[in-house]
Amino acid sequence: MTPPSALQVSLRALYRALPEAVRAPLLSLFWRTRLRHVRFPALPACHPAQESTPSAGSDTRWFSTEIGVRIHGYLSGEFGLGESARLYATALKAAGVPVQVNDLDLRLPHTNRPHGIQSDNFDGVQYVIDLVVVNPDYLRQALPLLPPRCQPGHVRVGCWFWELECIPRSWHWALGEFDALLAASDFVESALRLCADIPVMKVPLPVWRREPSAAGRRDFGLPDDAFVFLTTFDFHSFTARKNPLAAIAAFKLAFPALTERVVLVVKSSNGERYPHLLAKLVSVSRGDPRIIIRDGVLERPHLRALQMAADVFVSLHRAEGFGLGLAECMALGKPVIATGWSGNLEFMSENNSCLVNWREIEVRPGEYVDTAESHRWAEPDVGHAASYMRTLAADPALGTAIGRRGQIDIERSLAPKVIGQALLHEFQALQSAHSGGGRV
């Protein structure tokens, strides 16, 4: 190894002497410059119609003024909790339920974009349900921005997302701020019930086929004649949990010959905030030009266009609270290869997807949110995932059939109006019990 030059030694010493407040942005700038090639190319503008939402059916008019829901959350946030708040708002509106939204700005390190969900203001409607889509780790900052809890006939419901089997003890204090909790999957519901002394309801997130932008494979720099696998994740969501390295390992195992016309797209977001981890991802893929690393927050229609451009979606996660990206691809009719454990089993089965075998392992320090407890999650079988990759690449018709079955299941069980009516039913029962006196 070539020893560092005197200039390099001096620069390193100077860098270490700088205050942390100066070092951090300099380091980020350095990595952004080195990793400039992983950015997405310029894409065509999105049309507003591509973000249209389902409308209320005429048969819901009879209950449209009985109960109103106020949703408090990161309505502009380009991350899971923000999208979840928007999706529940969309579902309630599709079921004819008046909705008011409170877009919380807690200065989280995420991209924010306006999403056009408007508050309803109908005469005679009482907005008696407050749905707060904020996890306890930021709830203290959010509480001053919420309506007072102790209003006669009003109910405050917390919607939490968690990816392990037990809720951390550091969250238990927040139970006292709510009358009930909402979970998006059986997996999260089970975790909440272990610690909650208040009612816990389960209503999945709504998912439907939303129109992609006009961007195609060439816009994303993908070959027209290759079989394309796609995996996506957010660096804020912990790379150890999302496990993109396993998708890369499975791809290399499935297709060892570099001449095979297959591609794996690893699409991440917020890599500029974790430049060392993004650099590791690039390093692992080096030597195989078929593995394309792209980092950046895409507008939702462009993300759907990227999903449409792929032949198969892959998620070798170690844990999911719900798995929205998987459900979105299924709604588009794409076959999905995914770890057969945790929240994605809310909508995935052996019949409508390719579930990968797994074994239980311990969560190591630093891999997830630091807690005082020990936790376990799934380690997917890379060889099993590789066999699915080979099978689907060799038999596209099989993938089409699997994708169609998944699409039908999503349309039947997760349609916005279906989810909105389920939410309304739960909220009406809560409000009725609350108004009747005593704790809900």
C-alpha cells in the first residue's frame, strides 16, 4: 500500500482539528462529490393528474356527516409515516368521511413536498376523532401542536409503526396520551398488545394502482432488452433492516456469468446523509456492471414508473411493519420476492408472491433503534431468493401469473374505500364507547 503523502497527512490533521459542526458538512460534501454518479438522471416533469386519488362513492352519503376525523402527521413528508398519514386520509375520503389534516413540521431530516390533501369543512360535522400518525420518539415535540385531549365525546387514536416483535419500554409512557392505538398489520398489532392497556385496532394501509409518470427504462438508464430486478430502501430506515446487501448477494449467486442479460437496480434515498454506507453499497457492487446503484428521492409518479420498468421487485428485509413498497408493486401487477416474515404477511402469501425462507437471529447493537432490550428478527435465505430470481428470469409468464394474483388480492382487500369503511367502523365504535362514559 502506498504511504500517504505529506500533503495528505497535513490535510487529515487539519480536518481532525476542525469542530464537529464544520467536519460533518465537509465530509458529506466530499462523499457527494465522489458518489455523484449514483444520482438519477434528469426526468420528465410529472403531470398533476398522476397523483389523483379515489373519490367517494355515492352510496356513502348516508354517513358522510355523522363523524369527522382529524389526521395529524407528517403530511408533506417523503417517508413512510408521512405516506401512511396521507393514505389513511385518502381512504377515509374515499369512504365519504370528512377529514381535516394537520401537517406537523417537526424538522425531521427528510424531504418534504406538498401533496394536495385538503381539509373538508362541512356544516354540521363534528370532528371527534384525532388520529395521530406519529411514533413516540417524536411525540413530545408533536403534543403542543395537537388539540387538547380531554374534550367531551372526542377520542385520540395513535397510529404507530414498529418493525420488531416487542415495543421498546422507552415508548410505554406515550400510552397515557391516547384512548386507543391503530396498527396497520397483525405483526404491529401483536407487538402493541404486549404492552398496551388501551384498545388496539388493526386496519391495513390502503393500496391501489396509481398511474406512473411517462418515464420509461431509457429515462432511468436501463436497457430495454434485460430482465430487471428492483430493490428499494431509505437509509433513514436502517440498512441492516432493509438488507440491500442480501439482494445484491442473491443476484450475484443467481447470475454468476456477467454475460447474462439481467439487471439489479438498487434504489435508495437519503444516501447523502449516510455517505459511508452508500459508498459501501457502491463498493460491494463494483465489478458487476449489471448492478446499478441509484440514490435520490423521486416524485411518487416517477417512483411508480421505476417500479413499472422492473420485471420483479425484491425485498430481503429482516423486518417490516407493513411493507408498503411491496404492496405498491403488487398493485402494479409485479411479482415480488420477499422475506416470509413480519408485516408484509398482511397481504403476501405463497399463492400471490415468492416468500423466501428465513432463520431467526439477534439484532446486533447499532443495527436498529437503540433499545435496552434484546430483539430478534429474520435472516433471509439468500440461496432460496437466488433460486426464485433464476426461475422468474427463465419463465416470465410465471412471474406475470404471480403478479396478477397479487394484484387481484390487493384490489380486493386493500382498496381505499374498503379500508376507509373499516376505519370508520372502528372509530364509530370507539367514539360511542367513549361518549357512554368510562375509559374506551
